[in-house]
Amino acid sequence: MADGGTSDLVAAAHRIADTGDVASGIVAIDGPSGAGKSTFADALVAGLADRGRPAVLIRTDDYATWDDPASWWPELERDVIAPFRRNHDVAYRPRVWIDGVPRLGPVQLVRWAPLLIVEGVTAARSAIADRLDRAFWIDGPDSAARLSRAVGRDGEESRPLLAAWQRFEEGWFAVDGTRDRCDLVLR
């Protein structure tokens, strides 16, 4: 695909929705911060809905914090994945940020649908790889451009935290081997 711009991500998501290959089960959308995972996930969910295939979308950003970028996974397993696999509605408590401090937010109730999409950094981690029906990887641009995107989204005051997050991601992905298990959407 082209340069990984927004229009490319949306087009790729709609092509995948058109195939009918993503209709049920668990799908992960992973890749580094600022790559366009949320754009791709939103377009995929919209494309699937347009074709009569509803999906539940859960973002790892609802769990991850600067101090705890990955070890929250058992909470997502308990609150989202386990009920989804039993065909139950999902109830979970995303993090809300108050004065820069993450806290558990109010319970979010999500109606069961035959497709669960987990989007965000570490979504396709090895701990769930054997239960994923599909895993997509979004590379996005180089790390400097991705950092600029993330700072544009989160604010200049977040730059040091986002730079540290990028260093975490590099190590995580290298050890976990995440990219190798995923279908590459964009280079």
C-alpha cells in the first residue's frame, strides 16, 4: 500500500470489510504508537457495520498507563475476552485521566456482537495469539513522524512520556515478536 496516510488506512479497512473474512471471533490491531491503528480500527468497524456485521471495539488505551504499559492484560482478559467468548455482554472500567493521573472510570457496558476487535499497542501479544482469528499490524511512518503524530494528538507536554513509550514499544515488540504474527496492513 501507499504511504500509510489516513486515506490509505481507511481504504485498506474497507477492503478488508468487503472480503467478509472478518465477521466473527477476535481480531487484534497492533503496531507502534502514532501509526494509525485507531484510524484503521474505526474505519474497519464502520465498514463492517455498513455491511451488517457489528463489532465490539475495545482499545488498549482504556487500560494502559505510562507506569503500566502492558501488565494490565489479565484485567482485559477477565472483563472483556472471557465474557465475549461466552457470548455475554461486556462490562469494563476504562481508565480516565484526571489532572494527569489515571483512575478507574465508570463501568462501560457493551452489547455482545459476534466480532471483538482489540486495538492498540500489545493487542496482538503472544498471550492471546492462539485465540486470535486475525491480527493486523500497522507500521505507519518512521518513529520521528509517529512521535509528531502522537504529540499532535496528546499535546506537547506529553512528548517526554510519548518518547519513553516509543522506547518501551521497541523493546516489547522485539521480545514478543508481535509483528511477525500479524498481517501487515501498511509499511
